[in-house]
Amino acid sequence: DKLYKAVADEAVRQKLRHFNPLDLANMVWAFSTAGMRSDKLYKAVADKAVQQQLYGFKPQNLTNMVWAFATAGVHANELYAAVADEAMRQQLHGFNPQGYANIVWSFATAGVRADKLYSAVADEAVRLKLRGFNQQNLTNMV
């Protein structure tokens, strides 16, 4: 607990200055996976990601970040809206079955409506004839 608090405090103190998109996503993913929560850190990550307009974020960075926020129960409506817009801007290129499932699960778990995103993921899953989707991916998408 002390280490996570120290890391969060230092990252926020530095205003995440040297954090790239992978660093931002991995930081909140690690905190969420460990069951640790720092509202200041999550807010700083969301603010920075939105401020950067998600520039440089790859599909896995996007999905890991919203998964972390959803898993931790942290509300970040601007971040979710920006992620949905960016995923659509990228036309879901680079997403894999796990990414489709995780992004849909994250938005649904957070209670965030993203009808265009849901529809695009559904269309892509059908287009792929669900090839590459395992049982957990299928379950998380519905």
C-alpha cells in the first residue's frame, strides 16, 4: 500500500510529465489489477489523456485504460467519450477480439453509453464471423 501511494503521489507531483500513452495506460492498469485506488492518479491520467486528445494511444492502450477505470469503479466521462471517439476515428483498426470484448465490457461496466462504438464492434465481430473470439471474449461482449 505504501509503495502504491508513493508512486501515485510522485507521478501526480510530476504531473505525469514524462509519461507516454503506454505508461499512462499501464500505470492505471497496474493499480487496478492490484486492487489499489488513487483518485488523484486516476484523475491526472484521465485529464492528461483527454488533454492530449489520446494522441499516440494504440488500441491496447485505449482498452487497458478504460478497463482499469471500469474495474476500479472510477468515473471519467470525458475520458470514455474521448476513447469512444478515438476508437471510431481509428475505425477499430488494430483491435483484436480481446480488445473488442474489453472495450465493450469496460463501457458497459462503467455504465457509459457508446452506441456507435457498440454497433461498430458488433459489425466487426460479425464480419469476422467471431473467428478468434474465445468464450470469455464472447461473454464480455454481450
